[in-house]
Amino acid sequence: MKIIITALVLVLLAAVPLSLVVMSNETALTVDPPVPTIGLKTPVHIHAVNSHGVRVLTVSLQQDGKSWDTRAAQAKSQQFFPERNVKPLDATTEIGRQTAPELHDGKARVVVTAVSNDFRGKTNSISFDVNVLTAPPRIVADGAQHYLNQGGTGLVTFTPSGAWTEAGVKVGDAYKVRSFPLPGHEGQYFSLFAFFWSVPADTPLSVYASNTAGGLATAGFSYKVFPKKFRQSTIALETMNVDRIVNQIDPQHKIPGDTIQRFIYINSELRKKNNKTLADLRLETAPKFLWSGAFLPMVDSTVESRFADDRIYTWQGKKIDEQTHLGFDLAKLQHSPIPASNDGKVLWAEDLGIYGNCVVIDHGFGLQSFYGHMSEFAVKKGDTVKKGQIIGKTGSTGLAGGDHLHFGMQVDGVQINPVDWWDPHWVKDRILSQLGAEMGDAGTDAYADAVRAHRRVKKASGKPKRRK
């Protein structure tokens, strides 16, 4: 009997450490966002999941047989009897030349290691290769004087050098515009950029070059911004056929509320979604010029609304909404033919919410034009079109109070005033001359038509008649 009891005691004594070993847990490790490049001091964000917790979390940087370790996290106490349901660990540490002075540019490897906070202390690790990039980026802007209209477009050329992976233009602190190689000028780049209609005229502009290791270089360039005062108008919804407009956009009544509540949602929230769809089309732009010369407005049309008109909407004498109209409303006869403003490729030809039946044409390098409220299409997505080609007819689809064309343009996803692009002299002096390109249709009938059309637009009455 004693032998049996002794054996049971020994089994129980062995079972305790054995159970502790068996109960040791794995640690799931992820690095998010990925770190493809490191520089002088690059952050590494680690997410570690282990229900027992993590005792030690280490990041090791390895190159040429040498290793530099950084402790990213450590538990307050070492556990032999494991805890349960410990929350995931999020830790951030910095690696690079600052912590590893002998590190040089080239390939290196990063190893992230976690030790489970239990009796066994099981070790798990992940590793990945990185590029070490410690040389700083540099950038020099062109020496030209740039004249910009508030709400309009600018173009600047520059030369980035050193260790850079991205370059472009910064408008203030929040908005960056990408760049493209300058055709025919090796090593030089250019950016078409929008000077927001809504930002102050003294917003600083600069060119920048950066790299994925955190390096950044900026340089100023000479420019002058001409402030613009945009108009404001009040629209009483009693004067519009709101039922027709709302039910045309939302025929299945998916938007909750009464007619006015549905209109407010369409005019504000749906407008944001539709404008984001337009902006995202910048990612489909061609990396080459598809256009030539000045852009053509719809000839002999009446200007009913202009770019950046501020609209206050009222119902029963009370303000219910306020929006900015980013485009030109141009009207002729009902169902008038709509010409393509310039050569390009059709990226969109279908319904787009507040814009109704809409066509978007890409002109390359982030420059795009769009045409809203159409009654019918004469082109489809993927078609190549020429300047003046009929792409459809005017209408009153979407958020339109009457038959007209909503014409807009955008640069790298930011809507801009198209007036500049209708002006042959501006296109030649502010765009083509800086690119070293010739005026595509100067001296032709198209050029003369563009000059006359631009003059008519400038002289057109500014009083709006139809609105969306």
C-alpha cells in the first residue's frame, strides 16, 4: 500500500511542473505597418497576442554578422503560474543608425522575439528584410515666378536627389501633391497642383522630397497668389421641385425621413461620397499627356452658376444646409450636345448620385474633366475621345433644377476652377512654357474658337438661374 501511495505522490509532484510546461503559450507577432526601410531612427510598431502575457519583447537589427538589440517591452513581474486572458500587447520602439552606429546603407534583417510570461517561457519570433537608407534626400525647385489664382492650378518643376522615394508639392501642412517625371528632361520632375479655393491666399507652398526611412527635404519657390472673392446665394427649396429631384436620386426611398430630410442627406452626405468617388479616379490617370492646347467650354452656352459659389438652402424661411458648388453650370437648349473639352480617355460613364448621368475624362498626369446631369451618353468607359467630340447631351439628372451641364475639372483629385484651362494664353504661359511644350493648336481654328469662347465666359452674367 505504501508503495502505491508513494507512487501517486510522485506522479502528482511530477504533474505540476509538467502541466506548467504543457500550458506554456505561443505568442502571435505582427508588425503593422510593415517596415520596408529604416533610416536614422525608424519606428517599429509591434502587436503581440498571448493569453498568458509577454515577459520580454525584443527587436534585433542584424547586418554583416553583427546584431543590435532593443528591448521593446518587459513585464512588471515574471509569472510561473500563468495568468489567463491577458490583453494583447502593443509596443513601439525605434531602430536605425542612431542605435546602431556601425549600420551602413544596404540590406539588413530585423528579428522580433517574444517570450511567453509563464513557467516554460516559450520563445516565438518573426523576421523580415529591410533596406537601410540613411543618406538624406535633397530637392531644388525651378527658378520661375509662379502666378496662381485662388481656386486655380499651378505647375512647378524641380529636381530631387539623394536618397528619396517620393517628391511633390506641399500646400500648407496638410495637403501633398504627387509628381511625375518631366518629359524630355531626365532627372527633373513636375507637379500639377491645386491651390484650394477654401484656403487663405497666404497659405505657404513648397516642394518636398522624402523617403520611407523618414528623411524629408523641402524647398521654397517663387509664387504670387491672387485672392478671389466667391459669390454667395440663397436658395429657397420652395422654388425647386424637390420631390422630383429626391425621388429621382433615391427612387426606392432608402434614405430615411421626409422629403426635406432626404434632400439634406443627398445634398451633404451623398455629395461627400460622390466627390470622393471623383477624387479617387486620380489613381487611374495616365502617366503621359493626352490633351493639347486650351480646353473648350460648351460654346454659346449661358453661365448659370460658377465655381465655388456658396449656397445657403432654406425651407420655410429657415436655413437647413450650406454647400459649395464646385463647377460651372452651362445651359443652352434642352438636350444640347456636349463636346469633350479636350482629348482624353473616358474613366467613368454612368450615374454618380448628385451629378446624375456623369462622364469623367482623364487627360493625363492627374488632370481630369467631368460632365454632370446628362440626359444620355454617347461614350462608354474606356473610350478614347478627341477635343470637340460629342460625348452626350445635357439634361436634368441628379441634383439639377433644370436642363444644363455641370462642367468641372480636377487636379490630382482636387476640384479646381476651369476658367484658367479655357484661356489659351494661360495654358501657353503657365503650363506649356514651363514644360517646354508647344501650343498644340495655336494658329488653328480650334485656337481661335477657344479664345472667343473664353472671352464669352468672362463676360457672361454671374447671376445663377438653375442650381443643383
